[in-house]
Amino acid sequence: MRLANKVTLITGGGSGIGKASCLLFAREGAKVVVVDLKQETADSTVQEIRDAGGEASAFAADVSKGADCEAMIAFAEKTYGKLNVVFNNAGVFHPEDDSVTNTAEAIWDMVIDVNLKGVFLGCKYAIPALLRAGGGSIINTASFVAVMGAAAPQIAYTASKGGVLAMTREIAVEFARKNIRANSLCPGPVETPLLAELLSDPARRNRRLVHIPPGRFARPEEMANAALFLASDESSYVNGSTFLVDGGITAAYITPE
């Protein structure tokens, strides 16, 4: 098992990439702290893990709140005695996030608070715990739009993910000699209930799909597999990376017909 004897904490663990990662990490031997904004969704993921014979505990937290992030790390250490891996995955995409000239300040603030500040707070409180455990791995969810402009305007989301990328690099350099690695997972669009809702209009959906070389969105499990590699000792020399898992979007100029 690739995560045997490791304690992992995953935010946004109630759905999408976070849930798929919680289930996979548990199958690979990790004790998993499932963090989600809603207690019931975190509990649901934990129950699935336990039903499959894994070990997990649920914790409700708003990652944009420092007290919540501090508490979730304390919960992990109190429950399992240590913390080896933190996957700062929780994020939002607001339907009113638009062009820089159209996006309301309140929308900007909300997206930045969750997607960027939430990762900052997760790292702020997790790193001391990782140091107490002798080191560990930090995985921060960015996006392919952190390295290229989005095909459709989404200024707050794009800016937040670019910030995650830059912040992760700095953390990776600062703590490398203390046995802590930090990497950014940069997914392409992933087939989740949130994406399905946002792209319920077929024309809007197809506008995204035309830019994806394989002609489909990713599955949450495909991102979980990438996160597993970054969490495991197999990636022991991977640090400060921009780990693109986008189906080739960032490699394409003209997509195949």
C-alpha cells in the first residue's frame, strides 16, 4: 500500500476530486481526515471509507476561516497522533465570475477567500504539524488556467489559481530542507456535479470541450490518481512542481477534429 501508516487530511472531501481522493487514499492504507464545509457530506465520505474497511474521520470546516483551519489540523493530530499529508483541495467557482470589467467585488472576494486564502490557511496551520511528524507532502489544487488564459472569462477563479501556483512554489523552496514537499495539482476541467450545473447549457459545455484534445472532461478518479502520486513516497524528489493533468489542453494550439 502506497500510503500505509500515513495520516492524510483532504479538504473538499465531500464531493468531486476531494471525495475520489479520500476513497483512494484510504484504499492505499492512509488514515484520512475528510474535511468539508458540510458535516453531512464529510460524514457520507467517511461512511463509504469505513464500509470498505478503511479508517477515516470527518470534520466540518470553512477553509476561508483561520480558526476552522487551525481546528481541522488539531483534530487530525488529536485523532491520529500526527499528520503526514495535507491536500488543500477545497474550492469554488461562482457562475457570476466573469470578465474583469463585469465581476462584482463581492464575487471576487468570495472566490479569493476560498480558493487562495483557504490554501494559505491550510498550509499555515498544516506545516507545523508536518514538521512535528518529521516532514511530509503538501498538495495544493491549482488549475490549468493558472498557466494560460481561460477560454471563457472567469477572472477571480483564474487569479486565485495563479496565486496558488506562486504560493506553492515559495513554500516548496522554503521548507525543502525540512523534509516538506509542496506541489500544485493543475487539473483540466473535471466532470463533477458542480461543472455539470455550470455547463448545463450544451453550447456553453461544447465551448469548453472544443479546447480539450481527448474531447472529454476528466474524471475525478484521474485527478485522485495524480494526487496519490504526489502524496506517496514515489514522488520523493518532486517539489515545487506544476503538475498538469489536463488531457493536453496546455499543449494544444489547434485541437484535433
